[in-house]
Amino acid sequence: MPRLLDPTSKLTLPANWKLCLAMTKGKTAYISGTGAGGYISGPRSTDRTPDGNPCVSMTWASVFFPPLAWQLVGHGEQMLIDEGWVDVSQWCTIASTETRDLREFTTSLPLVRHPRHEVNGDHHWGEMLQHDVSLIAECFDVTDSHSDEARARRRLMARQMISAEEFEAAAVQRGITLE
């Protein structure tokens, strides 16, 4: 742990982990820890990986805070790469005391939202979270938490906690096998 607090230390991500960056649009901020998510209905629910499996994103951490979005992903980074997210994993090897120009790493970033914040996102996107480990912090309008838009989003947001067994049954019903 002391190494993580040393501003001159450089980190190496575990194998197959990626730190991805994008621009985020809108006023909604979303921060979460470990989770697995994918499109369980809607037009993107039939998207498949090159080997034919459903597209699932395994995130160790997600931060959507306008204007930037970051995701530390393990399995499933292809979903982000397909959306144009930029892999900036090499940033972890740069000491926090160093200053770099973003253009060294990329000249463009996609505009994204968390899938839950897209139209029908509450109906199309499903996430598996471990409730005692991975909390979600969300603000529907980072410019004014009392705005009409923030109040409307709070009313319209439909989240339901279900057991892993119920989630698996819903996946099987849609032809998705979980390994």
C-alpha cells in the first residue's frame, strides 16, 4: 500500500486489464466499483464477440463525470473499444509528478454515456454487482441537483435488485449462457 501512495511510483496493471478513456456527454455523473454488465434486451442485446459469445463488460471501476469517462476493465474491453474508447493503460506507468499532453496518446475521444443513461437504458442494460463491495454513486445533474431534469431522472430511474439465480434465468430465457 505505501507504494500506491508514493507520487513517484509507477504502476503496472495486471495482465488483461485496461484503463479506457472517453468523453462523456450530458450532466449525469456515475461512479461504481466492480461489476459485470451487458445489453439484456433491445437492439444491442444480439451483439456478439468475435468468438460468438454475448458482449459483456467486466469493470473493476467506472467513472463517468462530465466531460470525461474512465473505465478500468478486465474481461470485455472489446465493447468499449468498439465504441471508440481509447486504451490509456500506459498512463499507469507515468509517475503522477510528470506532466504529459493528452495528444501524445490520442487525438480524438468518443462521446459516450453510461449505458443506463441512454434512452431505455434502464430496460436494455443489466448489471451484476456485489452489493456489499460495489456501491454506485450517481448524480443526475452535476450542474444543479435540484433542476427539473434531475428530478425527472430520479422519478424515471427504475432499478431493481434481483438474485443471481433470477439474472441467470433471464439470461437463459434470452439464449445467453453464463460461464
